[in-house]
Amino acid sequence: MPSQEASTTPILDVEDVSHHYGGVVALDGVSVKVREGEFLTLLGSSGSGKSTLLRIVAGLEMPTRVRRLTIAGRDVTAVPANHRNVTTVFQHYGLFPHMSVGRNVEYGLKVRGMPARERRQKAEAMLDIVKLAGFYDRGVQQMSGGQKQRVALARSMVLEPEILLLDEPLGALDEKLRIDMQIELLVIQRRLGMTFIYVTHSQEEALTMSDRILLMNRGKIAQEGRPVDLFDRPNSLFSAEFMGMENILPARVSAVHGDRVEIDMAGSLFRGVWTAQRPPEPGATVMAAIRAEKIRLARDGETGVNLVDAKLENRAYKGKYLDVSGSSPIGDLRLKLWENAALGDRLRLRLGEEDLVILPA
């Protein structure tokens, strides 16, 4: 059983890393600690710095500046990639086309000098884990895209790395296969207890698989936390927009009560949750954000705060619900209705206090 000290030591500890490509700042003073066995996702758009951070951890890039970079307690700041106990899975597989599936998987073990019988046993066991039992002698060229990605995973995991790095590994797959592979990756990670650091631009992938997400923007960490934190409690306008908040409206602060803020929108009083670090001042301009599915129809005769009238302008049938947009005094609103409604209907809506997020403008 691991000691208490070992259990609290991060498997990865990066402090104050910066990296420049010429005059372009790719990373700007980023720090991150990763727990052993954690599934951490680096989320962001192209150019946010997520892949650069991954490559620095892998040893494929030497940072312009870093205060600390340790893997399993070992300083690897100046250690080359082939001497770090990490492996990387890329989007385009990187398999050897002239080798069989099994030979691809055991290649790294062969380089390490493992005897042929032992490495075959390990390769076949790993192929079983990725649902490719019996494929050892199959040619790589005969495999589908999803199967090739499983081979690439098996080849990386058979080396038993301290950290498995995954750089947009599902990006080349079609939608259905990508969704299936998300679940399979999560099952494999849980089964092996391996530390995964996963890079993606997809909110869906990040929310589905991660224990924790680092949302990156312009070389910095914009927000970090559990998937539910980023989805329901974005702490900035950038985070709210990136995480797909459909309704983001301007407002003015009326009063502040801890993390609860009263705001004025078009002369009506609303209450919501303040999620940024520094509290706002009364009179400050802010933004109020709420997800479409969190807006509810008010009960007959309901009064109080957080109510608004809207006229239904557009609707799209989605099977289980209607995707609806309507005009209101506080601005255009998007919502999902589980009740039938027709164009031109006037609706009284409630924006729940727990669901209305107040953000710096």
C-alpha cells in the first residue's frame, strides 16, 4: 500500500512554464499539478497552448523558461524524451505499415530488450484490453480507423508509462466512432488506473471523460475544475462562451450579498450566482448567462424576481423537445421546451437563481 506521502505527491508537477516561438507567446507562466490516476483534459481552441504544454511534458519541446518540471518526483527539466517514462498517442496513429498489429504493439518492448515470448504475452494482453484479441497477426493496413487508434493506444500503454499523453487522438474518426471511443478510453483508463493527460478542442470530449479540465486561452489557464464546474459555473465571459452558454445578456449590479448578486435587466430584478474571484461593485456592468435547458416556464400566477415575458419567434422540433428562441425585454432568449408551443405564443419564463451565472463584462 502506498505511503501517505507518496499518495499526495503529484505524478506531474509543472510550475511557471513559459514558451515562445519567436515573438509568439505559446505558454505564459502556466502551472499545473496532476494526481496519479487522474484523467486530466487540456481544453482549448487552436493556438491556446494546450498541445505545447503536452509536448513540453513529453520532452518534445524544451521550454523557454520553467521553474519546476517533475514526473513522479524526478526532475526532468533537462531529460530528453526517450528517457522520460511517458508515451504519447497522436491523432494520426504513427503505426509501422509493414508490421503486423502485434509487432507494432510490442515494438517499444523490443527496443527495451525484452525477450520475444514475454513481449508477445504483454502485447496480446494489451490487445485484449483494447478489444482487439486475436488481431496479433493482422496487417495494420487491413484495420479500420478506429482499430488503428486502438493499436496505437495498446502500443503506448504496453510500455506502462507513468503518464499517457493523448494529443487529439479521436480527431480523425467519424462522429459515432468518436463517441464510442470516448467511452472505451474512459473504461480503459479506469481499469488500468493510469494517468491520462488528454488534449482536445471538443467540449463534449472534455465533459464526457475528464476528472478535471484545464480550459486554456492565449497561453494561460482561463479556468480549471471538474466538468460540472466549467459547464454550470464558468468564471468569465470567455469560459461561458467557450462552454456553450446560449444566453449571455448585459446587466447592471444592484446589490451584492456574498456570491449572490442582484442585477437589473431592462428594469426588472434578477438574482444570480457570482462565479468570478473578485466581487463586483454596485452599479457595475456585468453579464448574466444561463443555459437554454435551464430556463423554465413559470407556473400560473407566479410572481417575484427572475421572471420575464417572451414571445416565441422560432422553433425547431428535436424529438424529445422544442429548440425555441423568443424576444423579451431583456433580449433574445434561447430555450428548450418539453411542452408544445406555437409561433407567436407569449410565454412567462423563470430564470432560476441557481442557474443564472453573473460574470464580469
